[in-house]
Amino acid sequence: MDGVELLIGTAVLALGTFAFRFAGPVLRSRVKLSPRAERLMALAAVVLLAALVAVSALTEGHGFAGFARPAGVLVAGVLAWRKAPFVLVVVAAAATAALLRLAGVP
């Protein structure tokens, strides 16, 4: 793939993203969803985010990432749930994973 193809691909993706983002506010008044459908859409966003976190935390390449990374994510999740400052959440998660790896946990 040369530079021109990459530039064209990036431009097409940027225009598609803009079109999707623009369509939301424009079509909001035209498309009516039932209250149940709106609740399901909100729940779907949470489920997709949870799935992304799970896949990122548990896998590396095509295999299991080991136990240190999920332990760090678990610590971050607990601290975020307890409304700890963001910097503390990140440092505690990184320290947990690093200490477990230092101890020989994969």
C-alpha cells in the first residue's frame, strides 16, 4: 500500500465517521424509538464497552495474556468504582501488574 492509497483510505474513513456523527443529531427528531428500545441501546453501549475491556484485559495476540494484566484491570475497576482519583487508579493498576510479573506471575 503506497502513500496515496493510505491517504485516500484515511479520507474515506474520516468522511464516513463524520457522516455517522452528523446523522445522529439530524435524524434524532425524525426517528422515534420506543422507551424500551432506548433502554436497550443504552445497555448495549455498556455491554460493548465491558466486552472491549474483557478482550483487552484477557488476551494478547491469539492467546491468554496471563494473570497479571487481568489482576491490574480488576484493581483499576475496584478503585474506579470506589471513585478514587484517576491517577491513583492508573498507578495502582500498573503497580499491581508489575509486581505480579516481578513475582513471576505471567
